[in-house]
Amino acid sequence: MMVTSLAFFILYVAVLILIVYTLKVLRKCERVLLHSQPSIVLEAQTKSWSISVIRLESKEITLTENMFRLIAKQAEAERYRRARAMYAETDFRSAEALIEAVKSNGAQISLT
């Protein structure tokens, strides 16, 4: 019983190691694909202009803390704008449903 448990544990650890290794290989392949895709997209877009992309470089850009704040502020403003639009749409649909309910009961309603 002890030997089978140990064998099962060793097999389990071996499978975990294999999974971790496979994930590392997949991540490396993903990085290669991510770096190759922009040149493919650029080639497709510029081919009709008879322009050939010879070299494409991607550089790591470090943003200052102030830039992070500005980006976060812009994202928050966009989320707030979308939320306001959703609330307005919901209010409009609620008002329409209320008007329809009142009309179905035979009452007169005016929105002036």
C-alpha cells in the first residue's frame, strides 16, 4: 500500500513538472507569435500602398507614476461615461414600460 502511494505521488509530481514545462514552452511560443504578428499586420496594411516593411522594433517603455495616474483617470472617466449611458438607457426603458402599462389600462398620459 505504501509503495503504490509513493509511486502515485511520484507520478503526480512528474505530471506537474510536465505541465509546468509545457506552460513555459507555450508562453515562449506566445511571445514569438506576439512579436511576429505586428509585422504581418503592417505588411497587410501597407501592401496596397506598395510599401514594404523591412524592420519592426518593439521597445519596452516605462511610464512615470504621473502617466499611470492619467491613464487610470481616463479609464475611470470612460467607465463613468458608460455607466451613465447604461443608467440613462435603463431609465428610458423603464419610462417606456410605465407609459405602456398606463396606456394598457386605458388611462390618458402626456409627457409635456
